[in-house]
Amino acid sequence: WKCATTLSLKTKKATSQTYVADNYHDLIDHPVEMADFKVIEFYANQIPHQMTLTGLNTAVTERLKSDLIAICEHHLNFFGDIVPFDNYLFLTLVRSKGYGGLEHKKSTSLICSREDLPVKGVTSISSEYTKFLALCSHEYFHAWWIKTIKPSNFHEFDYDQENYTEQLWIFEGFTSYYDELSLLRTKILTAEQYLILFSQNVTKIQRCNGRYKQSIAESSFDAWTKFYKQDENAVNSIVSYYSKGALLAFVLDIEIRRATNDTKTLDDIVRYIWDNFRENGLE
């Protein structure tokens, strides 16, 4: 077995490695993978990155590497010179079926299906591979937008109880807007392919009657008790702060462009927040 983590390496011997964390919070924010995994290594803007693939798969790693470089360099260039990590790790568990991700300080833990990965002999981009790249983009964007700049009450977590905020629509919704938009900007997707994805998101929201019952601020605050505890009536009672937050980000982007004759965009707002609020967070 091999070991992959972004914890600080203290000692490395032929048969063992020792890692250290500054405190408990630091420890749990650096997941560890120990397995016989594939490793993809690359540099984005001269910063070392890795992706591990744990589980049987036939992924074309060179294509995955090329697309990840494009996505990572887009986000690095988007936020500018101050980078919240000196290396980054995509820990990926490959299963027969599965999808999801969780952001961490210098890494992300991902789950994907085998069919989500690029395969030999296929040069087009499938909807499954698009979804996986958007997931990678989403979690990587979070290194700036929730792991560094975050709601003010997220700067000091209480691990004994839930931590509430009405701002998840900003941090998850805006990230959801940019995760697919970055695939367009890097030319991984064509404009037509991107618009198909965007229209699917709009359709999903329009078909959700819960949008009449719950605001996205309420959806954010009630994430613990409603969004992550959905039942058969959820579509009629709640709305996703991911999907509707992304749609609101799009509307804000269009309105800013219209009001400024295309001299300003939502990009400028996000960068302004990054430049001015990353130390203390948003109230």
C-alpha cells in the first residue's frame, strides 16, 4: 500500500512515514488515503498537484491530467497571486456507482463511478466525464471560496453541534456556477455543450415546487435538518442552494454586465470579496 495526504511529512523511512498536524482542526482537514492506487502528478502554475485513483479503473490518465491542468490553472489565474496552498491533492475513490466530493484545506475527497472517467479510444466528452470534471472544478474552487473566504461564524467551528449559516447559497451556489463555467472557459466544453448543462439546471429548478416554499437563505440555514434529510416530499418543500444559488449567480453576472456595459462581471465581485474579506469572513 501507498499513503497519500497533504499533512506535513515529518520523517520518511524505507518502510514507514510520519505525518504531523498542528492541532485537531488541522488533522481532520487533511484526509489520508492508504491503498494501492494510481497516481497522476502534474504542475499547475508551478504548484505541484496529484490525483490518486483508488479502485479498479481503465482511465486514460494523460487526458485526465491535461484537463485537470486546464481547470486548476483557470482557478489559480482567476483568484490571482495569493494561493491558499503550496500543493494540492485530489483523492478519488473509484466505484461501480457513486458520486460526490468534500473540500479540504489542501485537498479534496472524491467519489466517482468507473464510467465517469475517460477511456481509451473515446475522444469526445461524455456527460459522465463532464460531471466528474465539474466535480473536480467545484471542489478545487472551494480552496479559495469556503475553505479560506467563508462565513464569519465558520472561522471557529463548534464540533459538538451543527454550525448554521444562511450563506451556503453564496459559497456553494456561486461555486456551482463557476464549476461548469470554467469548463467552457478552458474550452473543455463547447458553448453548445455548456448551454445544454445550464438549461438542465434551469429545468431542474423550474420543476421543483419547493422553490415557492423556501428561500435559498432558508435552504442554506436548514441544510442540516432538511437538505441532507430529504424525504419523498422534498421536491415540494425545499429548494437546492446549489442549483438555485448557481442560477442566481448567473442572473447577478448578467445584471452586472448589463449595468456596467460589460465593463464589470461577477468575477470582479468574487475577487473583491477574496481580496477584502478572506481574513475575517462575511457577516
